[in-house]
Amino acid sequence: MAAEPVWSVDPRTGKPREQVAVEATAEEVDRAVRAAHAAREALADRAARAALLRTAADLLDGSRDHVVEAADAETALGPVRLTGELARTTAQLRAFADTVEEGSFLDVRIDLPDPGAVPPRPDLRRWKVPLGVVAVYAASNFPLAFSVPGGDTASALAAGCPVVVKGHPDHPATSELCASLLRRAAVKAGLPEDVVVLVHGFDAGVALVRHPLVAAAGFTGSVRGGRALFDAAAARPVPIPFHGELGSLNPVVITPAAAEERAAEIGAGLAASMTLGAGQFCTKPGFVLAPAGAAGDRFLDALTAGVSETEPSVMLDHRMRDAFVTGVGERAALPGVATPVTPGAGGAHTVSAGVLAVDAGRLVAGGHHLLLEECFGPVTVVARYSTREEAAAVLDLLPGNLTATLHTTGTADDPDAAPLLAALTPLAGRVLVNGWPTGVAVAAAQHHGGPYPATTSTATSVGATAIERWLRPVTYQSTPDHLLPPELRDGNPLGLPRR
């Protein structure tokens, strides 16, 4: 049976651009995983890992024009957005190099023996070791920062884990280019190029998560696809950790006092955030609780004006475009749903942004569950609430999210701020006040994750602690110093942070 071709497609026209690869067979997936597995011992050298990450960042920066051109041709995200995404991607690689060199991610803990303790305590020395080969499933909406050279790959390599990436079909040429740069970086750092391997194809993705030498997986995508892979990872004879980012509404709550104080500002800010990147950010604010009354009306007017000025946009592929058009049509047809700005098809290859509005009471009464599910693309749902209790009742209906946002006044005299913030906190991994969730800073304190279905674990995929997903703890007990890893020996010869 002939291998299926992998085509690069122009989302602006829906036409194939070029064939860039073929889908991997089960045998090719096996070879890819075994090659990565064979490279794992070389990654034990922390200095080489840091060099790999920095060299990869340098090569990506040096190929910036080529990388941005390739990604734009396949995603229509535009050179400005993609140039920024590339800068974020290379900064992330360098940040993980710093993390590797600093060493606290190893979490070294030493308890010296104490025969007088009850019970007596032996010599115990604990640190973290890499899991093994990590399967990474690239995202559609971030062809760089959450794909081949993205955070899952960077954090896995930083942990000492080789990576096999399943490229996303929306940007295979970009994936091939980035994989080649990472493999070149490995060679320049004195490592085997197979510390990073790329495969294509749906069946390859399934075979990858089932491969016995794959030790963990990272995924960014849909609830349906992610849940299928999550279930497959759990059903293996030896289950593996599956860190999946699946879907998020990213609710926003506007207090009555905030609406009175700055309704127009909040409406304009929401319009910019929810239409950014054609509404294809995983942190797009897709559900808003706004107060009923005149101040809430002013907010909705400002939101309507901002969204109405948005030009039709190209989505990442025509399948997503069609799903958006169908999804907003189904939601707009529900009883009591108004369309201050009607979302839908903007043309044969584009979509128009929109706003749906409904009374919060209808959500509490039930029957409008679609409005509480993510609709990927440039649309948001505004639910108008009359009391704080009604807003809290709606929040009780929401699933887990990556983010939750509260808009309040700039002072401490807003009586609704504290109770509504408390109601939002259980829903998300990142809680914002008086801001917008689109844009995820790469920082030590960042958390990009949340209760299911936002993610399938409690881990983050952004920030320094993303490395923890690919490590496991090991304790050595009563082990002679010469047999210990250098990281755990007396005298701290490597100068690591230790507790």
C-alpha cells in the first residue's frame, strides 16, 4: 500500500502548495522511536542539553525570514504575529537552557542519617531523572511556540528526554523546516540528531502514543482528539503520563461597579482580545458575564462597535472554518439568543467575527449547554446577569478552563470583587484581574493549564516548571558516595541548589 502524501495547503485559497512528506507507517514510527530512545544517554550531559537549546534558538533566529514565510504560507497568521511567535519560541528555548544550568529542577533533597530518630532514619538522597522518549503532538494554532520547536519539545529536551514530534497537518512544511534546524543544532552541540525526530500522519500519532518505548506525551489540540489519545495512553499495558491541553472557554466576569467605571474600555479590550488571531488562541475569552442595566448596555455597545470593525479573517484551515460557521449558526438559533454582531462566513475562505448575547437566567434554567462549550474562532458569548448570585450560579455550570478573568474597579470598594474572584478561582489555572488572557508570558511563576477539559493533568505547559512533566523522583538510601550520581555526592561537587 502506497504511503499517503502530506501536502502543504494554503488556507487563504484551500489549494495544495506542495507535497512535503509522506505519512509514517507503523514500521517508520517504530524506527523513529527506537532512534530517539538510543539517543537518550547522550542527553544525560546537562551542559550538552543547554548547548542544544541555545544553538536551536540561534539557528531559528538565523532562519527567521524563511521560518516566518513558511509558517505564514500554511497558517495565514501573518508575518507580524509569526515574527513575535518566533521570538517567544527562541526566548523559551534559551530560558530552558538557563533552567538546565541552574539545576534546581533536579529537586535535590538530602536527609543525613539519624539513628536517634523514631524510627531511625538512614541516609536518603533524592533527585529527579528523565522519563525517556516523549511524544509531542504539535498544535494547529501555534506553528512555532506549541509545535516542533515549542514548549513541550524544549522542556522535554531540557529534562533530558529525546522527542518524537507528530507534526500537525496544517503546517507540515514549517514542521519539516523547524525539525531540520533542531536536528542541526543537536549535531553542533555534539549530540545525536535523533534527539528530535519528526513523523506525520493520523495513524502515526496513534501508533506513537502506544509505542512501548514512549514514556510520556504532550498534546495541544481538540477535546475529541486529545481525549482519544489520553484514553489510549491510559489503556496501554504500561500506562504513561499524558499531558494534554484540550479546550477552554476562558470566562470573564465584569462587576457592576467596573461596568459603571469603564464600560467602553472593557468592551474595546474584549473585542481586541477575542478577535486576536481570528479568535484561534487557546486563551480567547469566549464567555462573558456582564451586568444587566445601562452600564452593561454601554459595555455591549462598545464590544459590538469593536467587533463590527474587524475585517473577515482566514482560519487555519477550511475544516475549522466550516466548523466555526456551523457552530455559531447552531448557537445563534437557540431560543433567546441575540446577535449584536452576527458571526459566520465572511466569504468562500473567510469568517466574520461576532457576538452572541443571552440572559443568564436561560443558562441557569438549562437547555443552552452549547453556549457553555468552546467555539473555536472569533466569537464570544455575553450572558447578562441581574445579581451576584445569578452570576455565581452560571459559573457553577462551567467546565475547567485555562484562564478566568475578573474586571473590577481600581479600588477596594467593589463589594462584588472578592466573592466573584473566589467563584472564578476553582475554574482555572490562571486567574486575571483587569486584564485579558490572550498572551501567556514565559516565566517561572506562569501556569498554563487548568481543570479538565482545559488539561488532563495539573501540570503547566508554559514556564520553567513545565520541565517537571518529564521527570520522576528517585531516592538513594544508604548508598556509598562513590556509587552516587555526582549531583548527590558529599561536598556538592557540581554546586547545585540542594535542600
